[in-house]
Amino acid sequence: MDEKVKAIVAHITPIGWIIALIVNINDKDEYTSFYLRQTLGLYIISLIANFIPFLGWIVGVVVFAFWLLSLIYAIQGERKNVPFGHLFQEWFNGL
């Protein structure tokens, strides 16, 4: 599977993220790992935001915008961080 396709699949759903992770373990490349780390951070923030009544909805909309931006970057073949994405790259550096 192409690195760009793996990065796009990682964005589709958490299940797609797991599939991209498994495929990337066998044929590891930095481009896919970059987007695996970025989408993992966005998924975790989205999950946490679900437990906060009103503020969580606002955070969810912002996270969706960041997710969409990340997906567009992956489709274009660019490796760019979303806002706060550099933190995800540090925190999940083991992926």
C-alpha cells in the first residue's frame, strides 16, 4: 500500500487508523507515521471532548476542522502539522 493511501486511511475512522497502523508496522515509512501520530492526537482530544457538556461540542467542531485540514494535507501529499500537531509528534513519537 502506498504511503499516501495509508495516511488517508488513517483519517477515515479509528478502525481505518488501526488498519493503517498494522500495515505501517510491516512496511514502516515516516510519512504514514507522521499522520498516524497526528490523527491519534485528534481522535484522543475528540474522545475527551465528548465528556464535557457544552465546551466539548465547541472543541469537537474545532477538532473536526483540524481533522479535515489534516486529511486535505494527506491527500495533497504534504506533511504539515495542524495547530498543536507538533505536540502529537512529540507525544506519540514511538509510532
